[in-house]
Amino acid sequence: MGGDLAPEVVVKGAVMALGSIDSDSRIVLYGDADAIRALLAKEGCVEEQFEIVATSEVVEMGDHPVRAFQQKRDSSIVVGFQHLAEGKIDGLASAGSTGAIMVGSTQVVKVIEGVIRPAISTVVPTVMGTPVMILDVGLNVDCRPDILEQYALIGSIYAESVLGVKSPRVALLNIGTEATKGNFQSKEAYELLQVGSESGRYNFVGNVEASHIFTSKVADVVVCDGFVGNTILKLCEGLYAINDTIGTTNSFLEGFNYESIGGTPVLGVNAPVIIGHGKSTAKAVKSMILSTEQAIRAKISERLSEAFK
Amino acid sequence: MGGDLAPEVVVKGAVMALGSIDSDSRIVLYGDADAIRALLAKEGCVEEQFEIVATSEVVEMGDHPVRAFQQKRDSSIVVGFQHLAEGKIDGLASAGSTGAIMVGSTQVVKVIEGVIRPAISTVVPTVMGTPVMILDVGLNVDCRPDILEQYALIGSIYAESVLGVKSPRVALLNIGTEATKGNFQSKEAYELLQVGSESGRYNFVGNVEASHIFTSKVADVVVCDGFVGNTILKLCEGLYAINDTIGTTNSFLEGFNYESIGGTPVLGVNAPVIIGHGKSTAKAVKSMILSTEQAIRAKISERLSEAFK
């Protein structure tokens, strides 16, 4: 288990998740077994409700992600990804080093055949209450148009199977609604998305401007490159923090509190992986575990593999 | 005069501006002279307080900007830009067709020698009350790193001379604070900005993440490409609209009401030009006129010409 506040909040979050997961789901905890057992006892929790896998090393935030996988073979993140690749577990959530999680996702669990580059995504709140999914939000900061086109398919499948949105409306983030608007990347992506939509891969509804993401009137899935997507998320986080500073509450921006967002799914790899915020609280860890369970039950990776065959 | 609500609100805004401009400034109104006179009378205003230039044609939003300049020679926008190029007026503000204003700026007034591409910028509110300038916000959606480097100089000069910020802190919008973060464009721009800063062109302080734009703790000038800058503005406008929808007021987001923002300066051309929102109200027109006067008095174009020599 990782994250700035591990293992305390991770164990606490796992205990909180216990009451919400299905009876045939099992939570496996990777980390310092003695510490985990002590914390479970403190929570008044019978340790048999979990599976505990003892690991002795810790990947620090300063560790080089690739080297960490070579050198810290007995860390929770390395053992966890091995188990995931071997099918001993069905999904993995971690608030540890994002770099190490990405190495695990792409090098151990591996990218689904046919997917050019995996994406990370975030489900954001909207005024209407229906979720909107944005991808990519920071993994691919230089996106070729054909990668954006694939994100439409990935996002559409996730929104339909995990979020339960029927025939999700997929839009391209752009600075105007007309097809001819935007930069080289978005203009070319628009054309590819039209072709993909006509062939029935997904339901492309055109461009969406940033002003209309959170109304959910235009789209259920918003496709953009990781530089822009990450900027959108950071801006919202910043505005949430400002509300805090000026003492205003805002039920809408409240949704950008990372505690409410159940982590960031890595999409396009062979098993569900969810990245948590380094500062994840117990509540955030709980959301992350539940999101992972949802993704497993929705068979998201199998569906994506099928779609990219 | 242009804009969705012209000429009524434009005349009204000009009358409102009259009380705030310097005694030796003159406002010149271009448009249907009879309509302007009737509106001035309605406002109880002596028409001699203005100069009126009668024009007989109107550039419509649907008109092709370049063709409008060839075919509608007697429209307010075409005559206004000719007068600006000839020095009959010192600055121009318009809420008319943005495309036509850009044609006038680049083809009639012309780009300052040495400037690769002009920029449009917006001064946004911040929590601390000090303004922050973002450029580009939509003109150059495919920005080469050397164009971003020039925007640092342009923004720095504007912030210092028009906004009165001493030795403005210039930052590059990025998705992390470290020098190695970002996409190809931002990594290369970072290096150029370091060189420019070392040679004393401006005070480059490094990367700024979108979450920290509105605290003004990091930078006074934020440099980004037009796609990202426009997305940031649209997102803020959208969040402002959401506050309206959910019935929350937020003193901070209120600042993104376009009525409060005095138009969008076109920077890097040989005279001050300010683009207003098509839906500009009288209050917005007033702000726009005052911003234009400020830019004229600050000799912004002369300063930029000097800097790019």
C-alpha cells in the first residue's frame, strides 16, 4: 500500500469499503503485514475479512519508476502488479507512485493489443448529476489524432459498461463547435471521429467547448489530449481551493475534492488499474476500491480487448 | 460600431465612458450617423462630446472577414482600421466580427516587425486582487515554442506598462512545476524562456499549473498556446454560468462575467486594438473603451516595436 498517509488511511479506507463491496468480492492488502494487522485490530476488524500479502520494501516518491520495478521486487506495488498479471487478483488500486503504477500497467499487465497508447481518465461531476468522463487527463501529453480517435472508443465502452450510460455521446474537446474549428490535431481528429462514428464504433456528437463539459448537455465522454485534460482538472481543483480560501461553498465545485473522485482509471491495459491521489484520505481509498470493483464486474478490460481485435 | 446589440449599447457604453476618460481624450464613433445622433439625444448627451464618422455598411457575423474588407469598404470596421493605420485615431475597440477585427489588425494596421504571430490576451481576476494576464487565448492554436517565447516578452511589456506590474513574473503554463514536465512544445519553450530570461528580456519564473493561475502567487503573466488558453477561459465562463444555474454566487467567478472584462487586446500589431464580446453590454463597452485608452497612454505598440527591434 502506498500514498502519503499509508498505511493508516489505506487500511481505514479498506475497512470502510468492506461494507459496500459484494459478498463474493475479496480485498487483498499488500504491505507491511504486522502494521496492517495492528491497524485492523485498532479498527476492530477481524483480519480474516481481508487477504494480506506481506511485502518488505516501499517504492518511494523519489524512486525512478522503472528502476523501482527492477530493484524493489518485494514492494507492494511490484508484487501487486505481478499478482494482477498472473490473475491472482482481478484489479488493483494504489495511491502510491503514479510513475510506478504506470510502469506496472504498461510493462507488467501490458497494453491491450491494438491500443496505441493507454489513457488515464477522470469522471467529473456535472450540474445535471450525470457523470461525464474526460480522457486523457495527463498520460499522453502529445496526442496524435489517431490516439484521440481510440480514446473515443475506450471512453465510450467505459461509460457504457462501468458508468451505465446507454449509447454514450462522445465529443471532442475543442475551442468552437464547428467542425472546422481548432488546431491541427483537433481538426484531423474530428474527421477520424466522424468516420469511426459512421462505422458504428461509438456515437460521436461533434465538438464540445470547455464551457459545456459540466452541463452534460453535450456529451457523456469528452476526448482531449493529456495536456489539455490535465489542465482542465487542475483548473477545477484550483477553483475549488479558491472557494475554500474565500469561504464560499459551492455544491458543484465540491465534487472536485479528490476525496469524492474514486481515483483515476488506467484504460487500455489488460486489467483494471486505478491510480489514487497521493494525499488520498480513507474516504478516497474507499471510493477507489469500489471503483476498482465496479470496473472488474463490468469486465472493462475484456470488453476493450474485444473492441480492439 | 458592431456587436449583437449595436448601436444602442455601444452608444450607451460610450456615453458611460465619457465621464472616466481623460479630458484630452476623444471618443470617435463609427457607424450610422443618424442612429448615433438619435441615441445620443436619447441619452441626453451633446453630440459634440464625440466625433462621429458616418459609415453606410455593416460587416455581418456571417460575412467572410477578408472579403468583408474588400467589399464593405464603407463599414465602421473597415473605415475605423484605415483611420487607425493612418494615425487619425490612436486605438480601436470593437464588439463586431472578431474575424474582421483580426484581418484589420494584421492586414491594415499590420504586425510589428519581428513579431512572428500576434496574440490575444485576457486579464483575469485573482484571489489576491492583482490581475493576471494570460496569452494567447485563442488566436494561435498551434504555437511553436519560439512563438511562446515571444509571448513572454509581449506579456511582460503589457503587464508592466499597462497594468503597472513591476518586473512582472512570467510563467509557462504546464502540467507540472518541474522543468522536465509537459509536452514537446512546453519543454522546448521552457528552455527558450530560460535563455530569454537570462538575457534580461523578461523575468521567467518557471512553470505554473492551471490550479495556481488564480492565486497570483506564482505569476503575473501566463504564457500558453491559444488552444489551451481559450479552453481555460471557456472553462471559467462555464463554471460562472453553473454558479448562476445552481443559484450560488461566488465573488471570484463573478469576475469572469464578460461585462467585467474590458475586452481582449490584440498584441503585437502596430496600434492598440481591443476585441469586445459579441454580446457586450453598455458596461462592457465602457470597460473596453477605458482599456483602449489605457493601452494608448501606455504607448504599448511603441514599446513592443522597440523591444522587437
